[in-house]
Amino acid sequence: MKTDPYHDRESITELLKQYNNLRNGSPSIFLDEESFEKIIDYFDDQEDLSKALEAAETAIEYYPYSGALLIKKADLLLATRKYKEALHILEKAELFDSSDINLYILKTDAYLAMDMQENAVEVLEQAIHSFEGEEKIELLFELADVYDDYEEFDKVFDCLKVVLDEDDTNEEALYKICLWTDFTGRNEESIRLHLKIIDDHPYNELAWFNLAAAYQGLKLYEKAIDAYQYALVIDEKFDYAYRNIGDAYIRLRKYKEAIEALEKVLELSKPEEVIYEAIGHCYDRLKNFAQARFHYRKALHLNPEDSKLHYKIACTYFNEQQWTSAVKQLESALKIQRLQPEYNLLMGECKLQLNELKEAVQYLSTAVRVRPKNVSGWEALIRCLYSAEFYTEARQQTLAALSHTNNKAIFLYYLSAILFGMNKSKEALLYLEKALSASPKHLKKFVQLNPSILQNSHVVDLIAQYKKNR
């Protein structure tokens, strides 16, 4: 039966008139408990708390043993931050009616406002045993929220498990427990819980989804994909299932399948930066740089201030040896985050390729300054200085690199190459011998720095001797 708004307005107008007459001392007026509740609610809806509280107090004068009216008064006292007074009223209300769930919810709110979490938990835990069905579930959700506020996350998970014991298809609990499984890492428990639910309700897509998410949390990606597929058989428009399948395929390095799943997400929901970026990443891995760029640009259109996307587009150009195009994208990225080491490092590499050596040194020096323990930054800077034949500076930077990176062997090779460039062959051979002993695998980088070094008979003999002894 539909309510008539006009009739409701007329009804409350009449009630307010009677209430005002009562307040003015008219002896013939009688208002029942329900009428007082409507008047209190009216003032509360109008956000006139002082009048609502006045109406509640008037009502209680006439009905001093009404638990419902006392609870309404306590609610108003909470809204005006009179927490102790509200608790006192609630204790009184409980004597007259302990079966009203709002009594315990308001007590909880009062204790939380006073930062008395343990009291709030105690109230709810005791109340839970007094209720059944939907009311018990409501109190369990309240308790979960209390634990969430105070960062007792495992207890949030426990509360949601109890809700699902009471009602194993409760949608709110199924949505929430997926999040908290991921957060607490209790994937094995989640798998057992959801397999049991699926046994009883094989067509519950949320249970299949949560099962899949738990498998994914354990890095069992093939099993996760299978479970997501069951969820999609039940609900073919379940976009989050496609989203997570996409992620699972990426983890399995099945990029074509990942693209297919992520494109389904775009069909079913509004465009999102993260989805376009993920598709771009897949094409990047497939070395289809044009398609990668296309999707990174789509993501960038949705979030123009994301410097990382400019950087990723620059990487695709770099991989195609389009140095100038890469530089343009990096300039945009550096406008947003000037000191990001990766951006400065790639810009330095591009400038090196374009033979703009001074600028290359500037960018690479910034990358090294911001992240002094990063080996690749030092490598790029030293290679750049070596290419420019700035041997003295290259030697200084190599010594600094050795100091900052706990004597990484690659820098012994670089120091040897630089000393050869400075015509200090004896010292150079000593460092080459140290480098070969420390890490023979980096010899290739030594040769790449100056291939003609293999025309030096002393170097060839030393390498041959090392290989023979090994």
C-alpha cells in the first residue's frame, strides 16, 4: 500500500499542533507513545536537535517506563555529544525493554565515542547471544566494524565467518570476507569455508569468486582461473571476475589471454585507467609496442597527471630506438616528478644515444644522487662518461660506485676499462684480474664498453689464463 505524502504532511501538522497545545497546558489533549515518536523523528529530520530533545523529555514525562522513548532520547544525547548522560539513559531503558537491538548499538556508539573499545566489544558480544536471525547478524556486522576501527583485522574476519555460519548466502558478508581474506592472508580458511558453501549452493557466484580469490592469494593461478570461470558461467557480466582472471593470466605470463579478459572488463564497466594500463603492459610484454602505446595513452587520457604512464610510453619508444619521441614523453614525466630516478636514468640513456653527452651526464647524475645504491644508475653514468672520454671524472664516479654498492664486481671491470683509456695498463690489468676472480659473468660488459680491447695481447692472455685455471 502506497503512502500518501500529502496525508503524511497533514498528519504531522496536526500532531505538531496538538503537541504545542499540550506544551501550553491544554488539559484536553492526549498523545499516545507512537505520536510522540513521530514528533521526535520530525524534529530530528529537520535537524532541530534541541526541539527533538525537548519533545523526547516531554514524552518521557507521560511515559516514564517506555524503553523506546528512552532510546530515542539517548540517540539525541549522542548526537549532541553527551555520551555519559546517554549511557545513563540507556541503562534505564534496558530495565524496561532489553529486547530492542538499538539499545546495544547506541551503547556501542557511546563507548566508541569515549574511546572505550573494550566496553563496546563487551556490549556487543553479550548482546549477540540474546538475539537470533537478522538481528544477530546486524550485531555481528557492528562488532566487525568495531574491530576494523581498532585494526584488529583477524577478528573482523572471525565475525564475518560467524555471519556466514548463520546465513551462508549473506551477500554483504560474502563481499566483505573476500577483502578481509586478502588483507589477513587467511586464504586456506577461506577456501575451506567457500567450498562448503558451494557444496550447499553450487550456483552462488560470489562463493565461486571468493574461492578463486583465495586460490589467487596462494598464487594457485590455474585453480583461480577455473573458479572464476564457474562464477562467469553463473553471471556472465561479473566484471570483477574478468578483471581478476586478467591479473592471473598476467602472473602466468599468458598475455594474449589476459588481454582478452581485460577487454571484457572494458565492455562491461566504465573505462578505467588501471585496465588500459594493464592491457598496455600485456602488449608491451608481447613486444607489440604500438598497441602498448595506444593503451597507455588511453589510460593517460583518464589521468593526465600520471607521470608513470608518460614513462611507460617513453619505454616503448626507447625499445623501438625512437630516441627523440622517448625524450618528449620523458620531458612530460619529469615535469610532474622531476627527481624520479627511473625517468632521469632513461632520459640519460636517450641523450647518450642522441650523442648529447653533457645533458646525458646531468640526468644520470641526478638518478645516481637520488638513489645512490642503485647499480644500473651508476653503470649508465660511467658508460656515458667513458663514451665522452671524460676518463678522470669516470674514474672518480666508479670509485664512488664501488663505495655505494658494496664493491660490486661490474665496477671493477669499468675501472679497468677506464684505466686502459687513461693508458695506465699495469693498474688496469690488476683490476681486470680482480674483476675476473670476483665475477666472470660481467666480462661481456667490459668488452662491450670497448670491443677493441681484445686486440690487447695482455688482456687476451689474462682472460685465457683465467679460463684455463677455472
